[in-house]
Amino acid sequence: MSHPAIPGLLSAAGMKAVRYPGGSYADIYHWQTHTTEGGYVAPNTGFDTFMGTVRAAGAQPIITANYGSGTPEEAASSPSPSR
């Protein structure tokens, strides 16, 4: 996600929206700790990096909250500086 070519590739592919966290990770991602239960969070794939990539690609960010093992309150109180 942090490679400089990614925004251009997303744009060239016609990607209009990108989701964070992606796939089934939305159900195990904890916003307050930026960790997952039983999963792996790759380096340099945090929310700030995601937003920079999406903005550079001209795409719409879609943000999902963990309703599998988290709570709406946890997601709402995330300390992310990009909020």
C-alpha cells in the first residue's frame, strides 16, 4: 500500500472506492490497538498510509468497523490522527 506506484495503479485500474480494513479483516481489526485477533497486520498499512494512498489515487475511502469481535464504541474512539 505504501509503494509510490500504487495510487497510479489503482487509478489506472478504475478503482473508485477502496475499503479499510479490507476483506474479512474488518471483523477482527481493533482500531484502538491497530491489531487483529488471529491475523496479521502488514507493516506500513496503517490508516494514515491507507488514506494517503486513496487520496492520491482519487478514490473514495470506505471505512468498516469491527462488528465481529469489537464494538462500535471501540471504533468510534480510535486515536487515529487522521480522523
